[in-house]
Amino acid sequence: MRTNGWMLRSLAAAATLLAAAGAADAQEREMFELPALEVMAFQSPLNSQAMELYETPARWEEAAQLHERAAKILPKNDAAAFFGFQRAAVLYFYADEPARSRKTMERAAGVAEATGDVLTAANTWVDAAFLAVAEGYAGKKREFVRNARELAASELLGEADRQAILARIDGSPVTAETARVAMAERLRSPLDLRRAD
């Protein structure tokens, strides 16, 4: 029992260090992810299987399904679920599955919001709004933009982050084609999302 207690304390300490390192690196990321938990997400067998399929475009939908399954088995407020839903959204987008892409991006935004990551949640709601335009679902765009604006008003955000979110909203595309182009520029191709060894 004494050994088990020592192992648990060691694992907790290691997790704390990983979280701190991830948080320090968060501001340098292009994508709005919850970086402290990416390491844990990589350890998920379903996420690992999905990432092995990134090099084969014909299997991107299958990879998206694996990421989505990995996220669905986690509680809604478990930040590791963000990774699965966000990656699934990217893969569905490139697999030409606009409705599924929008739905999984919506779920990613919900997870980010549930974990209290206001900046990630706001930007992910904007991504979901763009995907709704690409899908031709104007009602969802309005809903997602409203969510993003509410989060942008949060006292937890600095003025620069607030203005960046509002600029993305104000520059949102109005046609499905321009939305697809904007999202293709924003979302890295699955070929570029492969885990660095």
C-alpha cells in the first residue's frame, strides 16, 4: 500500500508539471486547443488509432469517427474531450462532411466552455459559426455568434483577445464557398496535424 501511495503521488506530481508546461506553451499555439491535456489525449488508444490514419485522406472520416468516440466516452467537463471533438471536426471538414464537422466543433466549444477556458470556447464557437455557414445553416451561425459574443464580453479576457474574437466575428463569411475557403485557411490539414515524434 505504501508503494501505491508513492506511485499515486508521483503520478499527480507529473500531471501537475505537464499541465504547467502546457499552460506556459499555450500562448504560442496557432490553434485554440487545451494544450495541457493533449499528452493525455495522445495516450488514448482511440485517438492514437485515429492519428495513424492522418496520412491517408480516404480514411479521414474513419479517423474523425475514432476521435469522436474517444471524446464521447469522457465527461462533458473533461478537457481531454476537446481534443477529440476538435480533431474530429477538422477531419470531417476535410472529408467533406459539413454537418458532422459543425456538430463536433459545436461539441468542442461546449467542452471548452464547461472547463472554463473562455478564450478557447469563444474562438471555437466562431469556428462552429463558420462551419455552419459552410453547411448552409444560418440559424446555427446566429446562435454560435451570440455564444462567442457573450464569452468575448467576459472579464476573464484581456482587451486584445476580446478584440481578436470580435474581429473574427465581424469578418465572418456570408456564403458557403467563402466559409469553406476561410476554414481551409484556418484549420490545418490532417496531413499537418500528425504528431511530431
